[in-house]
Amino acid sequence: MASALPDSLPEVASHFPDRPQFSGFMKPGRVEGEVANLEVLGKIPEEIDGTFYRVMPDPQFPPFIQDDPWFNGDGNISAFRVKDGRVSFKQRYVRTEKFTRERDAQRALLGKYRNKFTDAVEFKVRTTANTNVVHFNGKLLALKEDAPPYALDPETLETIGLHTFDGQLPSMTFTAHPKFDPETGEMICFGYEAKGDGTPDICYYRIAADGTFLETVWLVSPVVAMIHDFAVTENWVVFPLMPQVCDIERMKAGGEHWQWSPETPFYIGVLPRVGAKPSDIKFFKYPNCFPSHTSNAYEDASGNIVFDLGLSEKNVFFWWPDAQGNAPAPESLHSQLTRFTIDPRATDLELGAAHVQALDTNNSEFYRVDDRFATKSYRHVYFDLMRPELGTDFPAIGPVLGGGYPLYNSLGHLDLETGKTDVYFPGRTHMVQEPVFIPRRGSKVEGDGYLLALVNNYASLTSELHLLDTKDFTKALAVISLPLKLRAGLHGNWVDAV
Ligand SMILES: [Fe+2]
């Protein structure tokens, strides 16, 4: 039954704000449904049998916060089932508490991104479950780092409910970027602000493939910072702390959860993966910068941690500026794939130029690997790239782009052994979303398989899936067309049919 609403609620408009994040291709789609037999140009290999799941923030109602960021939209899950050379599409919102109560009220009730003090009503759990979707122990888990997961049925996408692993989950939060051990299927996780908003507590935990909690370690962070992604090796876990910091008093005054902190270093927490005590955590320090997504991590022959991630000198989350309101112009942002080499036994915790190496100097993001090589020495990394010289028709797409500025116009494949990057350019009026890697059936060779990515077509204002064979990376094997557009999503995963 719907809860009673307060007598006075913040006013909402009957349309989305006239802002870049709600305009053009970024206009919320708000579609649930199914389309069988999507159009296929080219040929999908018959051996590909599985489902590509991804999630996008897609607000069901206009917000009462005018400059509400893209990250605050309701999680809408897309599933592309690939079988016998055909693709069918299904999409369904996660029935979070927020989604359900707003649908009952027929209006937005949630306030600012991760600020409960600005809500129109009190929520028990205010997550939007909009950041990642992973398959674990027979369920899909829709994730956002501010709450436990929501569990979904992998076939129907129906929401089962908030998932606390039968009450085993000790943390109030759960990362949107859990890692999986390719041998055991163990899920390695953490939550930050794990005892509630503004708390410095990090809760590290490992979950066996059958859902049993194996270990929990409580840690204290030197600063209440966003820890969006992390990395795992055979023996270590690595926590990159983004210098976006939280202040509960600012939140109580109606301000933002996050504020860029130019004086805060880039802390990298390093903890033994198994059997750690809270005091075992070491926080290494590197000069202030912005860590984005992880590619992979492993240990080299001398026991050093090799940690690969995107790194930008400037605040990529420019919509959360510093205390003086300073933020970089979005078109000036440049994130490049960077390798840190860290000795976890070191007593000197200062990191400098000697510890870092640029692996690819292009502007890139959303790094993916052959997940069978996660946590291990690896050779192949795939990612989104922005290379304006490839021929994107910026004047043509500008009026319908939405979002304010163009993100990534191509897919890259870096061979870490040769240092060579291959590029796939999907078209002059196209932009790409995050790719996923699909292993070729029967092959155990790293990187032998396919890459699949959702592509925005601004000429037709529809979405497409582009499928590449990694042996011939510069051409698409097949382009699969949707009769609708899917605005920018965050993350997704490929799940092979059993
Ligand atoms: Fe992410």
C-alpha cells in the first residue's frame, strides 16, 4: 500500500528540464517492453549464445532538482538475448523503493543525488540501482554504490527485491564494481560510507559462488571519498579513492554529497585479499588527480602490484566542483589508460612519476578485459575512445547530441605486448557506449572472441549493437538495429547461456 504523502511537496513540472542531460539523445526514454528479432545487417556467428545485460539511468519522472545529474535517474535494465544468429530485446525498470513509491505518487519524490535531506518523503533505501548489472548465483544484481543490490530474475527482469544475501551483508553499501575470481567464481566486494552517509568506514567482503560470505574486514578511510571502482590481484585488493569528498554538514544544509577537493591526494588503499586485519591496510599517496575505471590488476614476478586504470589530471565529475565552484570545461577533460606499479611491502607510501606509465595516451574510458584473465597478468584491453580526427560529423550531431558534449566516437583495442592500439570507428554520426567481451566457444586464448557494444546513431536517433570479431577489429561483423534510442548507460556484462 502506498504511504501517505506530506501535505506540501516540492513543485514538479510535467516535462523534463531544458538542460543538456535531459535533451536530444539524452531525453529520458522511459520504455519497458520487448522487441523480438531485431534487424541484423551482416551475420551474427551461430556459436554466440547468451545475453548482454546493461543498465542506464532513465528517470521515470521529471525531477524537482532542475540540474539533477544523469547519475540520479532510475535504473532501467536492457537485455539482448543472442541465439541462432538472432537478437531479441527486453527492457524493464528495477522496482526500487524509489521507483515504486514515485509511481504510486505519480511524481518525483527523491531530491538531490545521494542527499536524503533534500527528499520530499523519507525513504528506507533511496538507491536507483542504475550503475551496473552482474550475474551471480542464479540472479541478476542491479547495483549502485549507495545501497545493497536489488535482485532480478535473469529471464523476465522482474525485480525480486533488495538483496542482503539472506541477512549476511554487513555493510549499508555495496560497490557497483564487484570483481570475480575467474577460477572459483568468488565475488570480491566492498562498500564505502558503509555505516551511512559521511562515515569513513569501508567494509571489505568476499562472497563464495554459492552466496556464502567468506570474510569481512572493516577499514577506516583517511578521507570520506568516493571509491567508485577497485582492483583485485591473486593476493591483494586495491582501493583508489577519488578526491571527491563528502561532508555531512554540507548535505544537511541542502548541498551536494560530493565536492572536488584539489588539496586531497589520490589515495590508493592496498589490503591483503585474504585473512587481513583492519590494521593491514596501507594508503599510498599520489598527487591529486582523478582515477576513473579500472582495467585490470595483477602481481608481477617480483611481487609488485600492477594496477591499470584511467587517470585524468582534472575533475571528470565537473558537475561537482570544488568549494569555490571551480570545475574544468568538459571539452578539456582527457583520461588516459595508466599503469601504476606498487610494492605492497613498501614502508614509504609516497608514489611519484617512477610508479606510473601511460599505456595509451588517447582520451579513453570504460576499459574491459577478457574476464577469464581478471586478477591475472593480461595482454588485451578494450575501451571507448575519443579521436576527433577519425571523421565524426560534429556539426551534424551537435543539435541532437544531448548531454552537453560528445563523449566517445570509437572503440579501441590495446595489445599490451606490442603496444599497438587498433581502432573501430562506427560511423560519422555515431558515438559508442561501454563494450563487453564475448569469448569464442571452445577457445581458451585470451582475447579470442568478439566485442559487442551499444552505439548511438544520431542520424536515425536510434540505437544499434555493433559486433566485432577481435581477429579483425576494424570492421563490424554485424550491426543490429533497435527501433528506439537508449540514452547513455553506465555498465553491463555478457552472460553465456549454460
Ligand atoms: Fe563505473
